[in-house]
Amino acid sequence: MTVSAGRKVCTKCKRNLKETDFFKLKTGERCDLCKDCLTQYIDNRKPSTFM
Ligand SMILES: [Zn+2]
């Protein structure tokens, strides 16, 4: 499976998006969920526990 540089597939919605559509972690890696999915995910959980 090849993923072009600068792009990443969201593990939840399976969309192939630009890396900038993913939040960057403190480690420098990108989150596995895109911003849309992560936002929904956090809303369903506890927003205060994130960041
Ligand atoms: Zn997604």
C-alpha cells in the first residue's frame, strides 16, 4: 500500500486527505483521525481531556 508524501488516509472515514487535515501530535506525528473525525470523537467524549 503506497501513500503519497504529504497525504494520509484517515483510519475512520477512510478518506485520503492532506496531512494538514490531520492534527499534529507533540511527537511530530500526525493523528490517525482527520480533523473532522477527531472533532466528532472528542465531542462524544470529554473535550477537557484533550490538550
Ligand atoms: Zn476522518
